[in-house]
Amino acid sequence: MSTLTEEGVIAVKNAACERLLDQRVEVKSKSKKMKEYLNRFHVAMPKPLEERPVCISEGVFEAKAMEAEKVKRKLERENENENGGAGVYSASLKKHYLLADDEWKEDNMPEILDGHNVYDFIDQDILQRLEELEKEEELLQEQGDGEDEEMEGEDLTSEQQKELNEIRKKKSILIREHRIKKSTAESRPIVPRKFDKDKRFTSERMGRQLSSLGLDPSKAMKRVRSESRGRKRERSSDHGEGMDVDDDEGSNKKMKMRSKSKSRSMSRPPVHELVPGEGYKDSAQKVKAFKMGKSSVHKRNKAAKKGEGDRVIPTLKPKHLFSGKRSNGKISRR
């Protein structure tokens, strides 16, 4: 070996390592613990397997048969050429449907029925449920017939029979109107009563209906009219009382009236009216403060900004628009 030319160094290193490993194994095999370790090891000697016959699954043969059928099957282009060409022949999209009977493939099937998607209501047990519904309907009809017989069996006068027929007629009309409204609820806009052109919701109509039922409509009509006009009368009375007393007494009286009427929301006083507790000396100072506030906000509102913190620092001379541009008379750089 030579360290100068590095010849034989690796061979000497490998030989030394092998001797050291053999020595370590001999030391371990002569130790007392080796017997305990040997009991834990098991060396398996497998026997050579016999040659098995070739096994090909049935799926391979089925796949080959399918490929052969695909090769034999006609293309839609060939069918089109045989049946008159483009514009005359229309391919059937239903011939590949997987149905129990091939005659059902060309049946017309509705996609939308009564505004509903038919495919959302397909059920496998629909025939069984239909039978159950028919049985339940028969039972209900039998019970209804019994009730009608009981009703008819009672001694009704001609007037009572007439009223009963009117009630049934009115009930059927209401049910029909409700079904129409329910079916067109999504497409029908919601119109407030104040825009009711047919005048279906009026106090006069309410009075006619109550009188037709045999009730006195005077109290109900009076209450409706008092509710619709009461607020204006209170306001006029407040103003009238405020003319006789001082400003302080009038304001205290108004505050008491507002505290008593909890159901009514407190209205905002006008700008020129001085309310105690606001911090103004007189009404002129209040009006001046409002004007100054409006003028300070005018510029910001004109710029469509939300508030004082909505600031924008514009770039007055953006670099991409001004760098490298030569004006008239300058050719120093470009």
C-alpha cells in the first residue's frame, strides 16, 4: 500500500474492518447472554413451490367481448348517412336508456309538471304509497259521508239550509283563492294597503261585512276613525295650550305628555326651537351652529366621503406618466 499514490489503502481498510467485525461476533457468541438470544430467533427454510397453471379471470374475457362489440357497433355518422344525411336524420338520445322494457325508451316524459321538477318526486315505492293514500281517502270519505248524513238528518229550516249552503260556498271560494295565492306567492309582489287600487281594505267594507253578519259596526267604525285622526288633534291641542303659557311651562308639559304616551315615538324638534339642556344661549345661536355644521360637511359630502378620517393623499405627478417624457425644446434624455 502507498499513501502517496493512494494505492491499496481501501483494500487494507476493508480487511481491517472485516477482521474487527469477526472478532466482535466471536466475543458475543462466547458470552452467556447468547443462549438467551438464540432461543428468540427462528430461521425458516421455505420449500420451493410447485408450478401453478395459468389462471385468467372472467372479466378479461368479458372486456374482450365488449371491445369486439364496440368494433362491430355502427357509428352515428354511418346511421346518418344511411337515413338521409345531415338535417334529415336526428339521433335518438333515449336508445341507450337502461329500462326494464325496451319499449319504454321512446315514451314522452314531462320534465316540468305544475311548476315542479318531476325528477324531484320520483320514488321507487310510489305505487305502494298510492295504495295507502287511496285507502286513507276511502276511510275519510266514509267518515265524511257519515257526518253529512248526521247534518242532513237534523231538522233544518229552509233559511238555515240556505245559510249553510252560503257558508259552504264561501268556504270553497276562500280555499280556491288561498291555493291560487300560494301557487303564485313567489312571483307576486307585496303591495302595501295604501296602494290598494281595488279598495278591498276600507272601513266601509268592514262595516258592510259586520252588518251582514248581524253585528253593530258603529263602535268599530268610530274606533278606526278616532285612531286615524287622534294624533293630529293632540298636536293641535298641544300647540294651542303652548300659546297661553310660558316657554318653560310648555316644554315641561310636552315632556310629561311624551312620557305618558309610551307607545308613540318622540319626534325631533325643529332647528329654530330651543330645547333646554342642549347648551345653546338662544335660538339664533342654535341656527348659526347648524349652518356652520352643514357648511363644514358640504365639501366632504360633495367628494362622496364618509367622514373626517376618510382622507385621500393624491399623487400629483405619478412617475409612470412623467418620467422619460421629453417636452418641447428638451432632448437631453428620454
